[in-house]
Amino acid sequence: MKNDVNGCSTCPAGGEQYEEYNTPRGKRVQYDYRAPDNTLFTCTAKSLEEARAKRDKWVEARQNG
């Protein structure tokens, strides 16, 4: 991702970053979200909406312990 430094996400706590790129199978999105406690969630998805849905499931799972 262009916003990475030495391969590490520079996403701020409580923020998100994403980058779209093309593969032989079509468009993909690399997505980073850093929770307020500074824990990083990262994934790839077919769209930004799909990546955010994955993030929301991750956040919900963390809240439900």
C-alpha cells in the first residue's frame, strides 16, 4: 500500500486506509483499519463495501469477546 512505511501500515487509531488495484481476476481493495486501541485489521476484498463489511464483523466479534 502506498501509505505503508517499510511494509507497516500508517493508519491512525480509529481510522481507515484503502487502495484499489487490479489483478488478473479483476479489481481488488487492500483495506486497513486501526481500532481505537491501536489493533490493526487488514484484508483484501472485491470492493470497499465488502472490506468494510468484513471490518464490521471483526469489530463485532471483538466486542462480543
